[in-house]
Amino acid sequence: MQRIAVDMDGVLSDTVEQFIAWEYRENGIKRTIDELMGKPELEVFPNSKKYLHTKDFFRTTSVIKDSQEILERLNKKYQVFIVSAATEFPQSLTEKQAWLNEYFPFITWQQMVFCGSKEIIQADIMIDDHFKNLNGFNGELSILFTQPHNAHADNGRHRRVHSWEEIGVLLL
Amino acid sequence: MQRIAVDMDGVLSDTVEQFIAWEYRENGIKRTIDELMGKPELEVFPNSKKYLHTKDFFRTTSVIKDSQEILERLNKKYQVFIVSAATEFPQSLTEKQAWLNEYFPFITWQQMVFCGSKEIIQADIMIDDHFKNLNGFNGELSILFTQPHNAHADNGRHRRVHSWEEIGVLLL
């Protein structure tokens, strides 16, 4: 059975929507998706680092469309691990686990990895929205999940998908 | 640079001493190390599962002798990751990170992995006190750190060490 390592932020959880909402609440500026295209989140949301260290940021993000249904089906066909860079934000650890338990109850504690660098991850397939994670991956298929920050970048090494529906077509 | 995956409980942190202390406090029975030899901790400490789910159990364990000094030296020669099975006990996540920050300040958040199954870990060397973690490891050297629960077991597949001093001799 092939092993898939699935990222959380920007792949399962809609951090962009959360950034937009928190920035609007903080200073009344409402960013549109168009304004975010091709720009690092740190640049567009000057307070983003602060949010990432704030209680409830991760716990209250919404779920990316179709991810629950498709991941549940992948979980029957593959050995699925959720691999999230979380140790930079210590308060996120228990929030991320509680969030997974709520929205992805079919994912057991054995299948969760909260880490810093993803270099140490061994899998056949990795799904992530960050080049820094995919570039160091040495499995057979690396899938770049489109998010505004990576929309204009391409190093030719990863398979880009724009939705979970597309992941389903590719892997199921 | 070779990568080492180092376990926490029973390798860096003295969980056995902690079990003995908590059991004594709970019911007045003081186990000796001799009584623990070759027995699963769940058998010797009937309340151990409860302790593992209790606040402060992981945060207040003491550090295993020589681990700080030897690991700091290993950290200069190898790519060190601390890999701890933690997601079974969600409250342990932030406690384990705080504990590492206190006693192993040279370990950065990038080098920490809190997971369930360790199957997904890719390294050259793994140091652990549990066969279940070492048996699934496919790196070149798996090191079994002696603890009472594994004292009488041997499947011939791992290099047994009894102390961090011995790890230093082996790897430095």
C-alpha cells in the first residue's frame, strides 16, 4: 500500500480565508484573492506571524472544499499520514489535533505527524502547498496544491492540482 | 551528514523513574527497578495509562544521565531529529516541546517531530527503547536503548546500548 503524506494548512484547512478574516477584524482591510496571487502571505498580511501564534487561529479555520470526502476515500486505498509543520507555533499542536479529530475523525492518532522540517518524512506521495516541503521530498510523486501564494511559481518538479476533486481524479 | 532520529520517553526523559514516583504517590507502593525487569510498563504500573493522560506527567520527568552532553555533541556531527510518539496523549504535545526547550535548548523547532506511528520516519540511525518503533525502521543502524521493559528481549536486529555514554562511544 502506497503512503501519502498530506499537509494541513492550505491543503486541508483554509488558512487564506482565515488570514483574510483576521486581517479584516484587526484593521478593517479586506483582501481579495486576486490581490494575494503570487505573493508570500507574510507580505500581504503584515500581522500573519502574530495570528499564527494566537490562540484559536488554527482551531477555527474552515475545511477546504471536498477534502473530507476525498481524503476519506484515499484513506481506504492508501496509507495516509497527515504531516503538518506545527512546532514553530507550539500552541497550534493541540489545536491542530483537535481540529483533525473534529473534521477528519477517520484519521487516527497513529496517522498524525506534527513536525518542523519535513525532510525526515518518507512517503510515496506528498501533497503540499509549499515548495520548501516538496523540494526536499524524495518519494515518487509530489503534488503542489494551488494556493494564492504559489500561484505564479513553477519549478517543473511537481504536479500541480487546483482542488481536491482533481486529487481524487489523480489518485482514486 | 547522517540523520539520527532520537526517541524521547525512555531515551532522553526518565519515564520509569516518573512511573515509580507517581505510583508511590498514588497508592504508596514503591517499585524497584529489579521488579520491573522484562515486564511491560502497563503490567507493572496498573495506573500508567492514566498517568500518561495526566497534566504534568511529561513536563516534570527528569533527564536521563549524560543525554544532554552527548546529544549536544551529536548535534554538531549529525542531523539530529527528536522523534516522539505523542499524539496518543494530546496534552503531552506542548509539554514535550516545553520540556525539550528547557533541557535541550540546542534542539530547534525544526528538529522536533511529534507523531503516532514512526513508520514514516526516514533516517540513517534510530535510537529508541521500543521494538515496535525499531522493527519498522529501514535505516542502516537501529539502536535499542535499554530500559527495564526491554531488558530481557532481543530479536537480534538491533544494537543494544545501556547508556548515553555508550552511544557517545559508538557514534562520536
